[in-house]
Amino acid sequence: MSGRSAEVERSILAINEHDLPATWIGDEETTWVDIATGEIVQGSEAWFEYLREWYRGFPDGRVEILNVIEGASEVVVEFTGQGTHGGNYYGMAATGRFCLDRLCNVYEFNGARLHMIRSYWDQMSMLAQLGLLERPTRKLNQGGAA
């Protein structure tokens, strides 16, 4: 593992310690994009507020790294985020339900500088786990013609 991958891993795991400064390895021009919601965050203070919102909604929230892949100018991290919805989160009142999400972040570097982070996750799965959205189910053909 290179220094770049190790730095990314440390920043993700710092989320578990609520160590906000350690979670941000970019500069004030670095952009983080939430692909599921379209939310765009630029710079450390906006990122810290994003994390504070998650901490409010999931006070026992934890992340766990599953896989790290490094390319020439990217680091890709697959990880989980989990916790109990114990507080208000983006206007959603606490449900008291546990949620486990799988995420994949792509860290894009320009030389040594972190340029952008793209975060992919399944928002529908989270809302269904919290009981806020009914998960559609597929109707299976039970012996008849389709």
C-alpha cells in the first residue's frame, strides 16, 4: 500500500473517532460529490458540517473498510457505514432502526493534491432499512406463463 492509500484509509477511519480534522485530506478547493443525492461539498468546513449531520443522525455510527484499490491517480475504497438512526438526519426524525450501508468512494488525485471524491451508495436501501420507504419487490411467476 502506498502513502496515498494509507492516508485515505486513515481519513476514513478517523470518522469513527469523530476526529473531524483527520477526516479531511484535501484542500479548500477539493470537492466531495454524493452521487446518490447530488449534494456537492467543497472544502473542509462544508465537509465537517456534512459529517456532523451524520453524527447527529447516527450517534453510534461506524465505518469499516472492506477493500482498497489504487490506480495511477485514484484510490478506490469500498466500505460500510452503519449505525442506529437515533437523531434527526436531514429532516428525518429518529426511527431507532439500525442501518448498514455499503459505500464506494473514488479519490481522484492531481499529483499529490486530492482533487475530488465521488461517493457512491444506495440511498433507497438506507431509507428502506429505516422504514421510511417501502422497498419494491419483484413478483415471481408462480408456475404460470409470463
